[in-house]
Amino acid sequence: MLSALKQMDFKQFEGIVEVDETYFLYSEKGKRGISYRKPRKRGGKSKHRGISHEQVCVLVARDRTKATVSKVACMGRIVKTKVDTMIGSKLSSENVLVTDAWRAYKTYATEKGLEHYRIKSNDGKHVIKGLYHIQNVNGLHSRVKQWIDRFKGVATKYLDNYLAWFLFVDSRSNEGTKHNIKEFLLSSFIFEMTDTYESLRLSKFNA
């Protein structure tokens, strides 16, 4: 059902689009016979400080109507080609991009001719002109991490499925109501699925 649900999509962003990334430690939860490292306890920690290739980058882009892309982008720092692959088709010259100060976003916006505002956290300014900020995506980052914590770790190859589940839940006020559970089931049945339990279990993560 989660694999089907992640096919839910929209065509275009409207107006201001906030873009920022968050990171999860790469996980092979459930895999047997891992010989190249010691098993982690409840996810463990990265061996490296800061952003490294042990960490999975999840890109989140959201406009003020709450149209949202939240998907695994790559391992380590985001690059402009990944930004374009994930959200390029949903952007137009009418959009205004608001991001953090990471240079990949600046280069991408320049090449695409997009109006762009960079939020530089080290200068203490979190809002530009009283309108441009990335508080919505940062709030979503916080909620998704808190929500995923309940699963005590998610295998990276399934992370996109869980992100789709979260977006569905987050757009409803109460995930436990009978109506929302029914809507969740019906929504997942709309999409044609060729995946099986076996193909999902044997799948591998490709960044």
C-alpha cells in the first residue's frame, strides 16, 4: 500500500517555493549477514562529523498551498542535478525559490532564471522582507523525524514509502480516525501496482 501511495503527485508549484534538505543515517534494517560493519543499536550514529556519504539526503520542497515533494535525493550533500531531477518539472518562471545558503541552490536558481532568496542562518536573519523564509519545510522536517522515530529505524530502501505515508498523515488532522484509515486504503488502491511482497523485499537502494 505504501509503495502505491507514493505515486500520488501534483503538476506544478504555485508562488513561493521553500526548499531545504534533511538527513537520515543510511540503514539496512532487516538485512541479514552484514559483515562489513558492526550492527547498530536503534540506528546508531555516523562515524563522521557533519554531512557525509553515510547519510541519506531527503529533499523537501513546499509551496504556500502545501503542495509538497519529500523524497530521497542522494547520499551526502545535495547537488543541483538532483534538485532539477526532483522538482525541476514542477517549477516555472512564476515561482520564487527560497532556500538555505547551500551553493547548489544558488547555482540551480541562476541557471533556471528563478528569483531566489537565500536564508543564511549564521547572520541571524530567518525571514527576508517579512515574506521569504523556509520555516514551513523546517517544521515539516521536525515532524517527519519525530514521526519516523516511532519505527525505531527505517531501512533506507523503504524510506520513500514512509515519507509518502507521512505526507498523507500530515495533511490530515487525526491519523487514527476511521474515516482517514478508510481514505488511506482507498487512495492506495487507485494506483496500478506491479510490485509484490517478494520484489519489495529483495529490492536494493539506489541513490
